Amino acid sequence: MALKRIDSPIEKQLQATTLHLTYPEAHLKILIIAILSLILSACGGGDSSKLTQATSGTGSSTPFALASVTPQDGSNNVARSDALVASFNSDLSSLNDFSTTVQLIGPEGNTIPVSASPSGGTLSLHGPGSALPGDTRYTIRLSSDIIDVSNRKLGNIAQSTFVTSATQHWDDQATSIGTMSNFPAAHHPAISVDPAGNVIATWSYLSSSTSTDVQIFAARLNAVSGQWENATHIYTISASTAYDAYLIGSVEVLAAANGNLHLLWAKSSNSSTTYFHTRYVASTGNWSEPAAIYSSTVGGSSAIPSYAIDATGNVFFLLNNLFGGVLVSRFDSKSATWSMPNFITSKNVVTSYQRVITGANSTAIAIWGQSDGLYLSRYDSGKDAWGTPKLVDAKLSPSDLVVYSARFDTNGVATMVWTHRDGIWATPSINTARYDANADALSAVTRLDRSTNASGAKLPEVVVDAAGYATAAWFQSEGYYAARFNPASNAWSSPQLIASATSTLFMADVPKLVVDLVGNVYASFLLETGATVTQFTTTDSNWHVPVNVDTSLPAVSGAYSSPQLATDLSGNITAIWLGQIGQGTSAGYVIARNQFR
């Protein structure tokens, strides 16, 4: 459309007067009009410029606009690693802040971290990993504030929605990353993911039935090559007797944001237990000498501590000291030292299972059971102190393997689940509450399960995704159940059976849960058929049929533990578990693995 000139009132007045002038006078007036026009043009033409369409430096009248987006809007079965590209009809300005004007949005409305690379009029988007999770709906959204080199705004919000292909699947055959033969016992492996997306697995085992040494090993799944590296021997724990070696607990692994790793374990005897820590420093490639965190006078079947790491690399150690209260210690990432262990309860309080979790801004809470109920305490990073314990539920199950679980969302609100029981003869149930650490406010308690069986419900676990949706899972006599919390409605869904049990599960375990970057949830458990994993996909809001992930592992007679799960930056899932080879005194074990990729 041609541009229309709008004359000013001064110009119209002068033009009208010119009609009545002689030629010399008219010539002079035309000169005056030209000078006035130049002055008005230099001043922006008064308000007239607001009514015109800006043009490019080449004089083009075509507005700045989006030319195309790849994948196209409405596309299905898009390859997980396909390029995400927005093309414009003009080169992009270097003044754009794409961290605020470009978004990749998941099916729950949460923003997925992306980086944007402009080149002329092309904008390429890169997710946190080499691919996106499959079978998931995404939306690319471009702000109206994006500008081109001529400082023209896009003007309208543009977006394109697509669904990635459902090509992820578990490997046809599970494999071993560590073999341990001819020894009486092994411990469950642990798993973690570092900031680069590498998956780290750790485990420990006795060298032989008469050995006094426990060996700690670790293996890494390289995020770049997609291959497991050879297992590496980390440390040998020497015990006084073979029995003491047998009592040495499982090794836990925590990955810090700077690439450092933390290994933690317990070493027990008949009369005492000492808790140790060693750290891998990524900048030097070396492990520190193991250091004692705390020594207890309780030996034998010692309490299992809880560990957690925050975003800055500080590690929290929380211990139920059995007949001596709950104590905590904190590893400071700057000084690389542990604080003096201190009690957050009275030393003579009888306590049970405990859990510590961390959130944003070094927030942390500890939850534990006492004879009079479930309690929590909040860590104040500004004061480096724990708050007064707060009662959550006055009725805890005195048996049924009482387990408490909690996870923070991105807003500093923790979702907690636990086993509740009104009395020793009452049916145990799964209860939940939410705790706002910023406001120090606790919600009302809600029951999740609807079990009518005398054995009730037990062994709960919970995860929370980036959009604030929580998923809780637990065990009942019929199998494993799950419920979902919707932050928009502030309500839980009805419980749903996600994995049936064909017979009584004498080895029932806490389900392991992990959530990927778009909110897809994976749950693992040990069934009669072996190590099993099921998936909840956010795009269709459905739980999928459980998959046995260990059936093809050669020469293995069965899984010995529930799979531990981890997700990488691309939404690939890694499962590791302890597999048993043979039976009886000739039994050995392997650290087995499978991947959903």
C-alpha cells in the first residue's frame, strides 16, 4: 500500500495563499514551503509519523514479520532431535534479548530452558539436551517485542505447536555395568546426574565371604557418547571383622551443580557407627580423603541417614539417632567443611525414619517421626539455623515400614506424603500436606488412598515437576497406586492402580519416582516378574502399561532391588538395580542397567 502524505495546517494555509500571488511572489512562496517542509521533516512531522507504516532501510514497505517456523504448527511425529527454527523476513537486531522474548513451553505450561542463536533473519533454538522427550506436546512462542535491524517490532505474538514422536523405548536387552561374584551380600546401587547430563552410578560390595574389605565402585554414562565408561574403583573400606564389613551401608551419591560428586556411607560395628564422606573435585579430577561426619554409639543395625544437596553444592546430613533424637550437619561448599552435628530435637526423644530435602535459595526442611507424631523443621540459610519443630500429623503408623517423602516445587512449597494410622488396630493410610517454606505455613492434611483392605496403604514416595504438579505413589495389597496434584485447582486426583501385584509382595518396596524436564513421570518397583517401570505422559495424562526392564539380562535369575531411576537433559531415563546370579551359597550379583531412549 502506497504511503499517504498528510500535510500540516501551515502548509495548507501557504498553498491556498499562493494561488493569488504573481509569479515572483509564488516562486518565493514555494521556496518558503520547501524550507518549512524540511524543518517539519527533521522534527518528525509533528504527530503525522504515528499514522505511517515504518519502512526498512532499503525503502521497503513490507512490515517486519515471521516467515515460517520449523516444525510447522500442528505437526505430529516430529523427531526428538529435529531443529527448532524461526525464520523472519528481515535480519534480526543484535539488541534482542531472546531470554525474555522466546519460549519453549511444555504441555503443562512450564517454560523449558532454551538458548537462541540468531543468524541474519534466522533464529535457531536449542534445548538443554541433544533432544527433547518424545510423545510430548510443545509450543514455540515468539514475543511481539522481537525487533529487526531497522528497530521494527514483530507486533504480534507468534507461536507454533507440535508433538514429538513416540520413539523412545527401553533397550531390548539389559546389560551389566559391574559384576560381583562369590560374596554373601551386596547393597542397592545409587544413581545421580551431573549438570552436563552424565549419569553416575555407585555401588559397594564385599570382595569375598571372608573379606573384611568393602569395595566402592562408580561408573558413568557419558552424555556425549551415550555409552557407559568402565567402572572405576573409588575406595576400599576396611573393617575389623567380616561381620563388621557386612554391616557397612549402601553408598549414596550426590552431584553438585559445578560437577563435583559426593559419596556418603556408614561403617558399623557392634558398638558404634561412623558416617563418612568423600568428594570428587571436578576442577582437579581428584577424590578427597574420606572424612567422618559423625560417630554414634549405636552399632549393629544402625539408622539410615538422609542426604540432600542444594543448588550451590551444600550437602545436608540428617540422622535419626534411634533413642537419641534427630541431628543434622551441613557441608559448606565454600569452606569444604562439615558443621558440628547438632540436634534439632531433644536428645532423649525417641525418633524414627527421617528425610531432608532442599529447594531454591538454599532452602531445606527436615521431617521425622516421634512417638507423638510427624514433625518438620525449616532451615534458615540466613541464620544458618534450624527452626522450632512443627507438628504435621499427630497419628503415625507405628509399623508398616513408616516412610516419609517430600519434594519442593520452584516456588518453595514442599509436598509431603507419609503413612498415617489412627491406632494400632486401624488401617494405615497415605496422607499428604503442603508446606510453604517462605511463609512458614502448613496446609490441611489430606488422605490420598481409598484402601479398604486391612493391610491398608504404605511406602509412599512423591515427586514434583517444574510446573508444580506433584505425583505420589504407594503400595497397597492390590499393587502400586498413584495420585496427581494439580496446582491450578489445588486438588489431588483420585488414586489409580498403576501396577498390579499378582500375589502378596513380601519384598514390597518404596516405589522410585523421577520426573523429566516436561513433567513426564516414571515409576519403578520390584514385582514378581522382576524390575518394572511404568510411565505417566503429560500430553495425554495417562499411565502406560508397566514394562519389565530386566527379562533379557543374560544368566540373571532375577532382580534383587527396585530400579533406581535418573533422567538426563534430553528426557532419557536410566534404570539401575541389583541383579542376582545363581542361587544359595553360589549366588553372585551384577549391577544391571537399562535405558529408555
